[in-house]
Amino acid sequence: MGKCECSDPGCPCCHGQCGREATSILYRVDMQDESGVAFCPGCGDDAMESGVFGDRYSADVDEDWDDDV
């Protein structure tokens, strides 16, 4: 699967400079994301907790997502 693609400087696991082996693909929930982002377990947990990533691709994107935040 390759290396973790986390680039979040606020990630408590890697501070955006991860190089661990990726184990999952997560998808942005605030935009149409057909390719996803590879994450290691630690960064993936943080990404899921943020509410910005989910574990399934959805073509049904809430166009007003940023208004709800």
C-alpha cells in the first residue's frame, strides 16, 4: 500500500511528517474524494477523529458542509 500520506502538522502521531507503512485508505467527507489518502494506524485514527475523513467513498457530498462547521 505504500507509506502514510499524513501531512497534518497538528497530527499528534507524526506532526505531518509520517513515514510509517500505510494500512488503510480514508476518504475526505467534505469533498468528492475518489482516490483517498493512505494512512498508518495512528495517523488514520487521528484523521477519523477529526471528522474530515471517513472509511468509505461517498459520491453524495454535502455541498454546504463548510457552513455546518
